[in-house]
Amino acid sequence: MEKYTVITMLSAGIIFFAALAVFLLRTTKERLAEAEMLLRNKGFGTVLAAAALVWVVPQVQAVAWAWLANYAWIIAAAALLLSIKYLDNLASRGFAGLLIMGAYSFLDMIFDCKLNMNISGALPAWVWGAVGIVIAAKPCYFRDYLRLGAEKKFFRYLAAALAAITVIFLAVTILIYLKVQG
């Protein structure tokens, strides 16, 4: 069962980063307003933030005190409701949470499965984790980067290429995982 869970999560990462690459490539001057509205969309932001919180709660429960672990889901639900009510750029923050959790989970999977990928496994996780931390700290940076990419093709193509390289990297990771795990 664990084998299929890992493959499913890596495949979800492939879909996520492929969609991100397409989104970044499509964010031109003409479509910039749509992209900015998506970043501020409460419904989309709620889905992303809820996904990130559902992903993080089991990680918190594993390391929290027993009394706190019992309330982790309640605390996550309260945090989501407060985020919906009070936070701006919720989609950017939810996206950042997914990047951070994805980077953490990818590193954890590499070590747990003994894939021996060394720096080639850690580097993409560090990059996306750092991007997630920056976006979480200042969600307006994601909007500003989209504006920069809409003005200058180089930056749009650079971010889309990073997402596309990550898609290829995750596909190769699936192949390595299948070879190691049998």
C-alpha cells in the first residue's frame, strides 16, 4: 500500500507542477488581471489552504504533545476559518503551504525509501521549500513576480522552466523509486 501512496503523491506533484508551468506561461500582459484575481480568490485559496492543512496535521500529530495532538484537527479547522476571514492573498498562502509541505515530504520520502539521490534529490526540495517560505512570508511577492513575468518573457520562461524541470525530475524519481522498491 505504501508503494502506491508514494507513487500517487509523486504523480500529484507532477500534475501540480505541470499546471504551474502552464499557468506561468499563460500569464501575459493580457491575462495578468485574471492571474491576479486568481491569487486573491477566496474559494480557490480555501481549497489550497485546506489541502496544505490536511497535509500538515498528521506531521504535527507525530511530534506534538499527546494533549495537543488530540486537538490538531480542531486547531487546523479554526486556523482555516480565521485565514478565510482575515487573510488577503489566501491562494498565494495556500500555494506556499503546499510548496513547503511538498518539499518536506519529498525529502522525507527520499530518506525513508533509501533512494540515495544525494544533492540532486535535496536541491529541488530546497528551492521549492525556500520559494514557499518566501511566498508565505510575503504573498505579494508572487503577484509581483507574475507582473514581472508579464512584462519580461525571460522571467516568465525561467519560472515555467523550473516547474517543467521539476516535472521531469519527479517522473525520474518515480522510475528510481520503482527500481529501488521493486
